[in-house]
Amino acid sequence: MNSRFSLLLSLFLAAGSAHAAAPAMQSASKLSFGDARTLFVADWKGARIFALPVPAPVRPAGKPFNLMDVQAPIARALRVAPASLRFEDMAVQPDSELAYVALTVRGAKGQGKPAIVSIDATGQVRRLDLASVSASAAITDAPAADVAFWRDLPAQTLTVTDMRYYQNKLYVAGLSNRSFASTLRIFDYPFSGKAGATTVEMYHPVHNQVETRAPIRSMTVMTIGGEPTLVAAYTCTPLVTIPLKELKDGAHIAAKTVGELGWGSTPNGLVSFKSGDAEYALLVNSSRSADLLSAADLASAAAAPGLDAPIEWPAKPYLGVKATMAPMSAVMRLDNLNPQLLLALRRSQAGGEMQLVSIPKGGYLRLSDFVNEYDFPDYRYPDGDKFRDFHKHARTIEGYPELAR
């Protein structure tokens, strides 16, 4: 009996020691779902990727998001001042229509602590336990701690700039300490050890040079020309394609530049989705409208040799694959909410409140952001007006059903 008790005690203590030895999450900068129960979290301070278990998705409520000040309920849930919150990233849990938001809670001395919350369309917020990680993997080639941009922006904050999960592999873009700093890391999941790493160069038509340092800022996986392909955007804003089969540990590859979408902006998010029989990619940017690209056009551009000549600045700022302008310049983060709607994290231009709102695919705008001819109470739609049905749908999902006429 005593020996059995001793064995149980030793197992308990070993488990406790293993739990205590697990690294703590020091920051939460980027999010990406694997399956619906696993949320990947990038920790640039700790140079790790964490797998965080989340509750199983409940049946989607089918309600659009119209949270015009999401900062307030998040701050109440975290018991902090709204002004202390820095919003880092947002991802939608598959099959749930539930948003997960990564934040940094800034203290009085400028020190920040990570937090992740889930939030539904009603504004109900739940804080995640960051100590409940199921697994983690180290990033062994993070930038040096003494390297900074613009005096006080640590290069390590760009260790992970975006993540995408595809077929049991987590693709992680960012900076490394290598001479070719722009790096794509690939982690097998479940985590099995050190990540494979591929360094990437690309031709930037705005700068008219081959670049090996600036990292991918936003990316998605699409089937292009029959091949699973990384479609990725860099700052200022070249668009490239990289077949996943080219990403091999230790390789140095040249991404194919298929488009130049305009200078002076940073990609804030890139999502892909199907609308009808067609597939699209939608890129939102920090300083200008969003870019809507069809998979068919991307496939044609990827089959061509790729761009290798500069733009004609400023008269002809665009090259390569053609994008359709979408009026979403205020969006900071973007994800698919469901087959019909996007979910956007954005900031109000008037009051500065952080908003979490639905945007219809196919329209790519919120009618309530504007006042135009259609909004006057005495306006009457002419017979056969092509916008009437869309306006009725948009007003309803934006919370104005009484105006849907």
C-alpha cells in the first residue's frame, strides 16, 4: 500500500514539475486557427509558437457583428482601462462565428502583458487562460535583441508577421537572424521539434530591386494552377506566389512577383474565400483601399514569367495582376465569418473606438458608413434598380431592418 502511495505521489510531483517547467506566454502578437479546437499564438518576446486549446464551437447563432465599441466590453472583462489595450490580431474560430482577439495590456511603466479573449455577436466576452497551452515550439532563429527599427521598434516584434495552417503544417512568416532575413518557417503539428526554414527573396517593382530582408506581412493558401500555393503580400505592396512544394528546410527561393498593388501601405490581412463558383483573395491595407483578386487572374499571373521591371512612378503605380478596389481602408484585421460575411476589426474615424463588424462579401462595404442619395426618406427606388436588394440585405445585417425597403 505504501509503495503504491509513493508511486502515485511521485507521478503527481512529476506532473506538477512538468507543468511548472512549461514556458509562460510573454506576448500574443499573431493568431491562427488549426482546427476548431486549436488556436495558434505567436509569442515574439518568448520566441515561441503556442497551441492553445479552446472550447468546441457551438452552433453558429447566424447573427452579424455590429459592435461599434468593442474596446469597452473587452476592458470590462479584463478589468482594465480601455486606453490600456493594444489590439494585436483577430481570428474567427471555424464553424462558430466566434471571434478571438489578441491584445497587449499596457501597464503604467509601459510594460505589456498578453491577453486573448473570445467575443460573440452580442458582445459577450470571455478571457482565455493562457496557462492552459497544450503544446509549444521554439523559434530558434529570432532576430537579435539589439536590432531595432526607427530607434525603438525591436526587430523581434517582426519575428512572426503572419501564420497559416494547412494540412497539418503551420506556415509562419517573419524575420530571422539569418543574412537573408525574410524567412518562412514550417512547423509540423503536432509539434515534433525544430521548424524547417526557407529564406525568401522577391523582386519589388516600386523599389526596383531584389529584396531579401523585408518579411511577408500577410498571406493565405490557395490552389493556383492546380498547386497549393502561398499567396503573400509585402509592405509597399508587391504580391507574390510561392508553391508550397518549394518550401524546403534550408532552401533559399525566389518568390514570383505577380503584382504591384501600390506604394506606401502595409498589408493588414489577406483572406481567401469562394463566392458562387469563383474563388477570391481579399487584401486589406493600412493606408488605402482593399484589393480584391480572383483566383483565375492569380493563376494567369502565376503562369507568366513574373514581374522584373519597375513601375512608372507616379503615373503608373500598378503592374501585373489586376485588383478591384474595395472600400475597406479602415480595416485593421480581417477574417471570414461565414460563407456570406467577412468580420473586420477596425477603428472609427470619428471617435477612435475599436469596432468589430460584419461586411458582406460581394459588397465589401457597410452602408451605414455613408449618407447618399438612397438614404433620404423620400427616395423611391425605380423599377428594376440593381442596388435595391443589396441595400435591403445590407441595412438588415447592419442593424437597421426598419430602413430595408
